[in-house]
Amino acid sequence: MIQKQYLMIPGPTMVPERILRVMVREMINHRGSEFTEMLKNVTAGTKKCFKTNNDLFIIPSSGTGGMEAAIVNILSEGDDVLVLNIGAFGSRFVKILKAYRANVDEIKFERGKAADITTVEKKLKEKKYKAVFFQQNETSTGVLNDVKALAEVIKKYDALVVVDSVSGLITADLRTDEWGLDVVVAASQKAFMLPPGLSFVSFSKKAWEYYAKAKMPRFYWDFKSMKDWADKGQNPFTPPVSLYYGLEEAIKMLEEQGLENVFESHKKLRDLTRNGLKSMGLQLLASDDIASCAVTAVFPPNGVGADDLRKKIKEKYDVILAGGQEELKGKIFRIGHLGFCAETDVMVALDAIKKEI
């Protein structure tokens, strides 16, 4: 019997056997009718997860590829943009934008805090920005931003609202159309319960207006090319067919459970994790009111190295925990509780931590 590895990181997440089974099916012609029908189905199903009727692109890439695609399809070199940076993936937006020579301002919030609405509005009053970028869920700190409130204030100043929902989508409610989100990015290896390899980007009518004027170089990431091919039921380039098989099955599983029930399940796992850690006397990075439903960041006890603790837990219990990033590297560890994760998985992880602290 193969011992189960408990992959308790915020992505890649554990993949259900049901999805693994469908992913080993034979290849099909990616220019044929079978793939066309599958692409139609998975696009429609993914749109339901985004709660959108906007165009949605399924791109063979990591989540970072989706972030880059979002940028190059709406901006030109020298455009003024604002990043609400609450963690490592806010910093990633900054790095990509600077690589394409956008004029980047950022508000860098204290790690473990969400973006403050008053601070954001004050910045928006000072300068006209073409787009504002932020995370729904900051994976590096376990913090959930108030996307609806941020979008409301950003739209008052006529900037595009660009949201990285890579670790947020499906773990917490996100209403793309209702909240007026222009561009939303997600990825396969989080709550979609799939291996890495697909990113998803929704693109509003207003974003298409920006596309018409955008001059940043793009070839692989070109949404107009993707849309032209999608209208024919195909991808511009060879797609990872096996991942599409998996995505189709994942959408079926999500629809069977119901999105609202999936949100509630993630809340329960979050609360179970946080309450368990608190009962051990451990300090959590994020406060309860902004706590992520996908991942919890926690400080080890005084005198215990976060990475040493993770190593011991992996070696003794086969429980894999994530480390800290940026200035939190070596100072915290993180527990993922998203996607195909059960209460028993969380309890195993908590028990391992309790035994080693």
C-alpha cells in the first residue's frame, strides 16, 4: 500500500482520483470536433466559476502567464498603473509591469494586512491611472482582500480593475460581472483541483476598448488571436489536451457540489485550521476578519525555525507545508486548505504540527 502524502500547500493542490482517471484518456485531434465540443463546455463551465458573461480565455501557462497576458493586452509602454501590494504576488505584478516598461506606482501594505480602502482612494485622487492591479487572495500571507469594495472605489476614478484570483477563485465568492471586474486571472492548480498548466483570464468589454489602443508586444498572449481561434472552437496553439479532460471533470464535480457549498466548505476548513493552530498557542499572521479561505500563514513558537519545523514534519509524517516568501521567508510556514482537501487532511496536518512544536 502506498502511503498518502499530505500536500498541504496552497498549490499545486491534491488532485482527486476521479480527475486523474480521466486525464489518462487517449489523445484526440485538437483541431477536430471532439475538442471543439470540449472547449465549448469547459469555457462555459469556467465562466460560471467566474460568474461572468465576459470573454474568457483558457491559456496553457502558469498563473503568472495569465498575469502577464492580462497586462500586455491592455497597456502600452509608459502607461501609469497602480499596484496594491499586500504580498509576494503583488510584487510579481510590479515586476511584470516594470519588465514591460509601464510606469508603476505601488502602495505596499504591511504583510498580513489587506489593502486599505481609504489609503487606496487617497492615492487615486492624486493621479490618473489607466489600471489598478491587486490580489483577491494573497497566497504568501493568507490575506483576503475586499474585492467588491476595492472595485467600487477604483471604478470611481475610471481605471481598469485587474484582479489576480489565482488562489482566490472558488475558495471565496467572486462576482466578476456584478462587481465590475474588468480582468480576472485564475489558474488550474488551486481550487480547480487540477495539476498546474492552465491559466484562465476573463476580459470585459471595457478591457477590449483598452486592447484596441494597447501597444505592448504580444504574440503567444494575444487575446484577439485567442478569440478568433476560440470562435472556431480551437486554440491558436497546441493545447494540453489531458488538462482539458481534467478541467471538464473538475467542472462537473464543482457543479455537483454547488459553488455556494464549495465556498462554505472552504470557510469550514479555514476555521478548523485557524482554531486548531490557536489552540496550540501559535500566532497567525492575518486577523480573522481578513483571513484567507485558501491558506493560513502562521509563526512558529519562539526559538523554533519555521523551515526546520517544516522539514521535520515532512520527514516524520509526510505532511508537506509551505514556507514564507519575500521578507517572511524563514519566519512563517503556511498551510493550504483549498481544493480537494478534507477535514481529515487538516486534522492530520494539525496533529503533526502539535507533536513537533
